[in-house]
Amino acid sequence: MTLTIPGFDHVRLPGTDGVELAAAVGGSGSPVVLLHGFPQTHLMWRHVAERLAGEHTVICPDLRGYGASDKPAATGPEVYSKRTMAADVVALAAALGHERFALAGHDRGALVAFRAGLDHPETLTHLGILDVVPTLDMWDVLHGVRAAVGYHLYLMAQPPGLPETMIANSADAYFGSFLDAWAADPAALPEPVRVEYLRASAAAVPSIVADYRASAGIDVTHDQADRDAGSQLAMPVTVVQQDWGAQLGYDAAAVWRAWAPDLDHRLTGAGHFMAEESPDEIAGAIRDLLLR
């Protein structure tokens, strides 16, 4: 049985190209869409969503290729490009009657949110980003042995076949290793939630790998085109992340400021799964963003 956010409706709605997305929807008021990361589902937003639902209509989809959403075959690089995944989110919100909305994402969902901000500036009112830098910058800041923290980025960038086989043959160990390594507070991922993440990820190995493979190819191409064109995010942006700049030797706020002139950059003492480890902090950051 798929776990979802208590008290929220669970729906299926059209994305793009015939793909349907599963989503949890609750609350009332101005719309906020929350996108999950890896190796998770929309369930990661359960605490934050409940905190925001008294003031906002909160929409938490599973990204294409994840959770209960459709998992189309990666017949070309565009199928799991962040451009396509962002278009899914815009279509889903429109199906719920929202032509404009605020958007926040964590990890992979944050990369989708970033692309949505560049591709759909007329649609997004505010943009929240949790614990990433844009794809183009991500590859630039990984150097030498310090890049080992992102070994999975390189593994899943390999041509189709080997990564999928290796991961599928040890799915629980592979996906579980990230839940263990990235959580500063393991209690924030209780056993039923951990089991759900592992189940959902094991059932989505080809599409998860395709998502990551796109970030070593077509997503870089799209980001570079925007950088070359001088494109920037037109809406207010809040970024909350661990102190990756200190760990990897770069100025994280400066990286984001180049893309987001209206930037609130915050560091957190929580681990990577900050929406679950520190939901009051993250809900507060989103509320502050929506007031700008």
C-alpha cells in the first residue's frame, strides 16, 4: 500500500505526453507545489505540507518516474529532462485550476523547480530550493576526492545497461545507503517511511537512472544555453542548504546569486532530509518566501 500524507486527497492528474502524475492535495488558499527528492516520494513533505495546509492549497506530486506516477521508457534524453519534468508540474497544477503557483523542491525536485523557474517565469510566483546547486554548477564544483560524495551522479550517468543492472541487483542496499548517510537525524525517517522509500525506489530503477542520466547530458545543455543567454530567475528565490560550499570549496550563495537576483540564501544545521528533520524551519522558510 502506498503511503501518502494523512488528511490529503490522493489523485492522478495529467502531466505531458500522456504521462499521469500521482499527487497528494490538501488545504486551501493560494497554491504551493512541493517536489520531492531522491530516493523518496511526495511523502517526504508530510510534515511541511501539514504545516502549510492551513494557509495554502498544498500539492505534492510524485515526479514522473518516481513513486506512484507513470514511468515512461527513456526512449530519448528528453523523456526525463528537467524541462519535461517541469512541464509535467505546470500541467498538473493547471489541471487543478492553478495557472500561477509557488513552487519548492528538494534535491531532484529542486532541479525540476529550477528549470520550471527558467522555462515558466509567468507561471511561478515564488521559488524555493532545498540542498542543491543547479545542474551545470553541480558538475563544476565537484573536484578530486571530494567528488566522492557524489559518486552516484557518475554511476547513473553511464550508458544504459550497467547502472540499472548493478542497482537493481542490490536495490535496498543502494537506496538505503543514501537514507543512512544523508540523514543527520535517522529518527526523522521512521521504519514505515524508510520501507516505503525503498519499495518505491526499487520499483523505479530504470526511470530513476534515466533522471540522473539526463543531468549528465540534456540538462547540462539546457542550463548552458540559459547561462549563455544571461537568463535569470525572475521571481523571489529562497535557497536552504547544508554548508556544501565549505565542504567542497566554493561560495554557494554566489553560485545561486548568479541565477537569482532576488535571493534569500540560508544554511541549515539539519541533514539532507531537512524537510523531515527540521519541518518547522523549512515551513518557516517557505512562509517567509511567500511574503516577499
